[in-house]
Amino acid sequence: MSGESPIITSPFNEWPTDIGFEINHEETEPVELKVTGQIPTYVAGVLFRTGPGGHHLSTKDGQTFTMSHWFDGWAQTHRFDIIDSGSQESRMQVTYRSRHTCDGYMEEIHQTGRAPGISFAQIQDPCESLFRKIMSTFYVMTSPDLDGKSCQNIGVTLQQDMPGLSAKSAEVMPKDHNLWVRTDHNHLQQLDPKTLEPLQTTTQAILHPDLKGNLTGAHPQIDPNCGDWYNYNLELGRASTYRVFGVSAATGKATILATLTGSDILGAYVHSMFLTEHYIVLCIFNAYIEMGGLKMLWTKNMIDALYFDPKRKNKWFVIDRIDGRGLVDVYESDGFFSFHTTNAWEEKGSTTTDIVLELSTYENLDILKRFYYENMKATAPGARAYVGDNSLRARPQLMRWKLRDVNENPSTISVPAKPAQCIFVVPKADSVELPTINPTYAMKPSRYIYGCCDRADSVFLDGLIKYDTLKKSAKVWKVHAHSPGEPIFVPDPQGKLEDDGVLLSIVLDGSKGTSYLIVLDARNLEEVGRASMEIAFPFGFHGSHVPISKEQ
């Protein structure tokens, strides 16, 4: 079942995007790319990328099964080796390899003609009989979790060497530098970082037995000073429970830092959190899960079980991560939705501490509907509902918030919650999604935010932006029909300023149908080098740059 609309022949604004969603190609052996320009030697290392690689599959009965939504495409991980060859003529070399990491999941669909378990947003067959729907729900409730190495579709974020997990995986891969891939449910997949071969799938319960909920954030927060990482685990039910936890880099031990539950705390889709020097901030965004998660058993996806309540406030929970004091304060604001936080830091006065937080926001959940393939391909009629003025409802908006006077005595948490203060809102034309900063400024006051922009010139992302939060101005990199992916900031080790470094982004040239890795000077967004591919690279989600010093 496809769930896709008939195709229009001409791409919107002559900006082709379709090929970036239709790729089902692997390069299991390294392929050398053509390098032009001067890629700085400090970029040497590995760029990992992950996300969906295709969404069509032939079934054994000769039909074609199609995933409906971008978040449900076939998980694929990519590796770019950026090598300092030492040659004066062509010093920097780049090779590329990739691999689908959900072979077992795809084989299940090939055999049965249906996606196992609960997806994010797969459109269900409207002609399915009531009996079949009931039996399918029974299947979801009673079938065992797919275990195996590649029987889960995991491909949103990745990290090399996750404390607590790498220590427990020595029997699978008895060496350092394990690569872990994550998503918004509590499964994690371990890959061989060289070959990208799946090694095992596990859950957060391997870290702590109380981390038994099905949902989590795809973006754990990592302390750049010590390597400890933090996340939450959400157990859905009549009274949903968030367990906020930390994992020590030194010991690999997981500790539950706070347990949040109660009639006014609803289960929600929360993709990322905030981290400061002393605190974790979990904002429960306005994307609530109906019936404590029970509705997902009927809809067989998350998106149809989510709702936005314009009358309900977002709640911001401040949790101590240093001294074991648990929940120390609660704030609230008008409701909005967000995927990605950018940065957070503490501002200390003589007797008080404020927390400053930045993130990309949406006024409702329309963005989730926009990410159906039929709304993202430039030749699809559904995409016309998200162009021009119609795009405003599903475009990101950067915001900075402040939580004033954080409570130092958790035994006196204020009731009702304190108001969170909005410091500024960036115009949508200058705002970004897939945001990033100079990683050496994490948990510190930062000035620049980088990311992909949506200025309504295409049906997808149409440029890169450097936003200056001090001057309230934006620099833009844009080439017509060239669609960039998430930028990764690689700092210059000799740099003195916040914007000393480069951005790495994979760009699809829609006119040629091929992609390239572009390297931009983070100060002015001018190109300094690129590595050209002979194929199109699939539109994905997130990546990570591992410097050569850590890779070796």
C-alpha cells in the first residue's frame, strides 16, 4: 500500500527533491570522492550520517510496500572518511561507504506485506476490515519484540562510544569505538563503526532495570567536559511516568535523577532536552499521546495518537544533575512543539541563578503531517499545500527562553509553576531546523546558531543559515535547486572566536541528481572545499563528526 497521491510532472519552482527520498542504494566498500578546493586538515576524521534510505520494498507476492512517512523510511548509516594524505598536490582525500541497518525489519515486510509493530506515521489501509484491524491490534499486543541485530528500524541519531553501553558490549565487539544508533523509542542498535554492520540491538533497560518505558529522546544530552550523558525514559499508562537519568562516563553506571508522574503530567512526544552546568531541563512540549498510549495499539502508529491542546501550557522541569536533589523547580509557558534544542546555560547573580534556553519551535503539529513523503516530493500534489504562505504553519521559529531564579531548595517547589519568560523570537525567514552550534560552546553563552532554513523556495529545506543572536541578523548560503542537510560544526583547534571553524553538510544538486559534501567557512558561509559524489545521497536526519584523534 502506498498512500501516495498521483504525481505532478514538474517540480515546484524547478527545485527537484524527489530523488533524495527515492534512494535505495548502498556502497558497502569505500568509494573515493573527487575533492576540490582546500578542506582544512583539522577536519580529518570521520563524518557519520544516519536517516532513511528509501521507502519502497517488493513483497514476496509481487506487490510493492511503501512507507508513508519520512520518519519510517529504511534506516541507513553512512561513513565519510576525511583523510589527510600528506600530499602537497591533493592533501585531503574523502571516501564514502554506506549500509542499510534494518535488513531483518525489511525482510519481515517482504515476507508479510506489512510493517511489524508500531510505526511513527504509517498510513493504514482505509479498506481494512474491522476484523483484520482487531486481529492486527492483537498482533501488536502479543507478538514479541523483534530482537536480532537488524530487526528494528533505528536511524535518527548516532554516537560513538556511549558510556554504559560500550562497557556492556565487549562480548560482541571486544574493542573501543563502538557506534550506537538511536531513535525515539528505547531501543538502541550497535554497529561496527568501520563496516557499519549491525552487531546487536538492546534497550535502555540494560543500563537500569527501571528504564522500562517504551519512549525516550533521540537526542541524549552529553556533558562535553566529562562525557556523562543524560536522557529520559517514558513509561506510558494511565499515569505516565518520566524517569530522567544520567550515565557516568567514568563508571558506566546509570542513576535515576528524578521521577515525574501525576495527573497533570501527560505522556508526550519529546525529541530532545536541555543541559546546563548543574541542571537538566525537560520541557514537555504540546504533543500529547492519547489514552496513555493505548490509542497507538489501534492506530498502529504514533502520529494518529498525538494531539495538540492549544489551551494547555508547556511544563519545564528543572532537575539537579550534580548534587542528587532531584526535581528543584517547575515553570510553564504557552504551548508549542519542538524537535530540537540548540543550547542552554546558567546566568548567575549574587544570590540567584537563571537558565537561558534556545530551541527551534512550531506553533502546532502541522510539521509532522508535512513530513509525509507525498508532501515532501517536489512533483507531488500534496506538497503544494506547504508552499508560499501555506508553508508558514509548518516552518520553524527560533526562540530564546529564560527560567528566572531557579529554586535552590527543592522542598519548597512553587505551586503553581513559575512563568517561563520568552526573551526573543526570530522571524521564520531567518530561523533554522536541524540546528547546531560550535560544540565547544555547549552549556556556555553562545552567539551563533547554524542550521537548515526553509524560505519557501522549495518544498523542503532550501539553504543554510548562520543566525547572529546578538545582532539579530542572518547570513545565508543558498544555491537554486541545491538542498542541504544538517550542518555539522567542526571547530578550528587554533581558533579564538566562536565562529572559527567549518560546517559540513551533504547537499543534493536536484538538477544533476547527484550530491556533494560541502565544507563552508563558518564565519561567512563561503565554500572552502567539497567532495563530489556520483550518486544522490538520501535526505537524512543527523550526523556526528569524530576527529582523527578519537578515531585512531
